[in-house]
Amino acid sequence: MSPLSRMSAPAVSPEVADLVGALLRDPRRPGKRDLLAPASAPAPRTPPAPRLPVGRSGIGTSALRLRLSPRHAADQSPSTAAAGIAPGVPAHPVGARLPGTPTTDAAHPRDGAERPEGDGPREKRVEQVPALYCPPAVRDDPALGEEVDDRLVEWAEEVGVYPGQLDRVRAAGFGRLIMLAHPETDDPDRLLAAAKCALSEWSVDDHYVDGEVEEARPETLGRRLAIAHSVIDQAHLPRRYAPQLEEVVRGDPVMVALRSSLANLGAYATAAQVRRLRHELAIMFVAYNQEAVWLATGHRPPVWEFLMHRHENSFVPCMALIDPVAGYELPWAEFAQPSVRRVFTLAGSASVIVNDLYSMGKEDVTDLSLPRLIATEDDCSLGEAVQRTVDVHDELMHAFEAEAAALALSGSPELRRFLWGLWAWLGGSREWHARSPRYHGADSS
């Protein structure tokens, strides 16, 4: 289901909507603020949030399942104080747990969950879900997020994606998401570069797969994705035929957006960093084809297949831009190591499961999401399925946290910084999901 259709879909039931709302509003962030801080380190006083400079180290310099909301949030998130990050490899600050936040053990998703008794209808069995294991956001600068939002909407109008729906794109607060997820810079140009890439990626889904912006034609999806991929990995045709491909590309706003965003990224990223993103987008296109087959055939995937799909269709393309946005480069040889790839994709899968949890409250009951598939496969209530989904998320998060911290001990300074950035990205994304107008309309208070 596309971002726009998720926005307009009614709540599946008051009970499930309340359950998702409780997840959204939970202020607890059980994860430690700094991935690389010793567990026994004391929590210092948190300084005021500084303006974060772009640092440079070494050479050189975002299926989605997002539900847009036409309304802005009635309640604004309080700014989260950020720790200072100096140019080069940042000094990773240690943050105290938020007031009332349980320890890691106390936050285990199955501990203390309330399970109602009786054999009533499943939709009315609403269990209390504990906090998702995630760190707090490093910083929150609403003005900066709004600036990125304004400029992102202007660009979307320029390239032609989401015609007639730009107000809903603005209301989603994607600029705020990028601001929260990339706390190592306050340069709006760099943040906008990441936002352009993200929106162009998501427009592929909305235009081609879900049919929200234009009519979906499953029989032509593979062809359209292949032509779009020729923009991501530029096709070089003989002179006689190249103009024909170019005519098709220039007439498709999604392809125009993809080309524009990648060209703009080149102002801040090395060729190797741009190539990294191109690779991640190719993987995402494979996942879009898989989803299209599900929709066309009515196939309801087992949980294992859906989790594999989420491995391929996640926030990984957005996370691939952590270092160019911050102004340094993680060398390809280190990024490509299997152990680094593992923690990178663990983070991507965990982040998109958060999106699944938060989207289910207002999506169509026929839509595919991890909680719904678990409920079907395990023959349990949606409330219990949500708890089991939290279990899956937390397992991925704990594995990422432990393995990334271990990698940081022997990795380069750039790898340490990148791993720290991944942790910060997860905290920023979690905060955006908790406070985005997408989830907090006038009727959600």
C-alpha cells in the first residue's frame, strides 16, 4: 500500500488504532544514546543542542511504506538535546536514559505485557505493548526540518512527481525525517540531497506499484522498472537508439526525479558513494517486483518470505547516505565486508519493521504487514501479533547493537563513525515515526 493510500485508509478498528497510538506516544527510548559508549560510563549533564558542523575525513565528501497525512500535528515534539560532534571522527557522547525509561532488561518486549482473559473477538483483545528498543534522537531542529521540507516540495514540483498531491507530501514531514536521521550536519543543502534521493525512491512505489498517483499496470511493471534502472545505472546505447530511450526517460517524472536526485548527490558524494546507492536501489527494485507478484496473484507470503522482502525493501538506501551527508567517506573495502553488511542490513530491517507497526493502525485490512502476517500464521490476536513483531524488531536491534559495537573495536575511525551514524539514524527515524503529522492528525489526540 502506497503512502497516499495509507493516509486515506480508515483505522482498522478502534482497538487496534488505540494500540498503535500507544506505541506512537510512548516516550520511552530504552536504548543508550551513544552506541559506542561503555556500558558503565556515567551519564553527563546534557549540553544545549549545538549547531553541528560538517566534518570531512578521508577522501571525498534513502519502500517505503509511508502514510502521508493531510493534517499537521497538534502536538510538537520537544527538542531532543544533541551532544557535540566535532569535525572528523565525532566524539560520541553518552546520554542518560529518559526519565521513566526502564533498563534494557526491563524493556524486553514480552516482560510485563498484559494479556486479557476470555475468548472474545480478536480485534477486541488489546494487549499493552512495551517500548520498542531504540535510542533517543540525537537532535531535533524543527526549523531546519521545515526548511528542508519546503525546498523538497519545490523540487518535487519542478521534476513533476506527485502532481496535485504536493500538500500531502509537505504534510508528511519528510524533511523532518532527514533532519532527525542525519544529526551530523545542519547544512540544509546536504540534507536536501538526501531528501531528494529518498522521495524519488518512494515515488517509484507510488507511481508504478501501488497506482496511487497514476494507474497501476502490473503487466508493465517489470518493463518500467527496467527502464528506470537504466537511469540509476546509466544505459549507453548506440547513437541511433539512444535518443529513443532519452525521450521515454524525459517523459516520465519518476525517472526525471531519480536522475535529478542522483546528479545532485554527486555534489556531496564521491563516485563510490553514489555507486553504493545505485546498488541498493537495484536491490529495492527486485523487491518491488516481488511485491507486485503478490498483489497480482493474491499471494499472501509466509512470515519468513515477508522478512526476506523487508531485508530488500527497507530504509537501507537512505542509510547508505550517512557518510556523504556528514561529509566523510567509509571506504568501499570496509563497507563491503560481510560483517559490516550484516549490521547495516540488520539496521535497515529493524527500521522498516517500525514502519510496519506504525502503519497498521490506519491501513486496509488486506494490506501486507508483519503484524498481520504473524496474526494469520500464528492464529493469534492482532494485539499479540504486535507484541511478537516488537520481539522481532528488538531481536534485530540487540543483534545490531552488539555486533556493531564489536566491529567498532577493530574498525577504522570512519567505520566507527558510520556505525555511530547508523545508531543515530535509528533513533531519529523512531522519533519521526512517533511525532510525524502522518500519524498525529486532529483525530488522533
